[in-house]
Amino acid sequence: MPNDLLVELETSWVTVNEDAPMRGYACLVFKRHVVELHDLSEDEGVAFMRDVRRLSAAVQEVTGAVKLNYEVHGNTIPHLHMHFYPRYPGDPFEGGPINPKVVGKPAYAPGEINAVRKRFLEALT
């Protein structure tokens, strides 16, 4: 089970953490250990996409982002997970990809993450 677990969906866990690289960032972690999308059965793939769509809608609702970026890497943690990065006009990465390694300041004020997590829970239930 991942750290900063917010809620369990059909095939995945949703995490929303305080040290996020951007406001509204969320991560979807597949419950069963697999590394690649093609490791999923047909039924698991369809169910995982339902979770992706559900979290995508929640991120949009909570953040009001103008665009969402979705990333699946597994280079650091070889387990299927998807990053959801909301994009905003004037964000530090406008016109290019997200690079969390260059984020210099916290996305949230101290204690603010609790209200954000509550809004995500409401949007996902």
C-alpha cells in the first residue's frame, strides 16, 4: 500500500501528498504488482482505465486546471502507477513538460493539504 493513501478505487489506490510538485497533483497506483500496462489482463486494463477516468475527472473538478498531463514511467519505482499533473496558465512549466526535480518551493502552505485531500475525497465519492 502506498504512502499518503487517500482512497481505494476499483483496481488502484489514489495518493495526494503534501510534497507534490504542483497544486492538485495526484497519483494512481495499481493494486496488484505489475510493471507495464501490457501486464494487465483485458478486464484489469478496462477497470484501470475506469479508475484513470474517475481520477482525471476529480483532478479537473478540484483544480479547475486548463489541461491535465498524464505520465506513466516506472523508472524509479518499477510498479504501474500514473501521475496526474494539472496545468494552469502561467505555471512554471507552461509550454513544456513537467519536471518535478526543478520545483523549488512547496505547492501548499502548511496544513493546506488537508482541505485539498477532503475536496478530492468528495469528488471521488
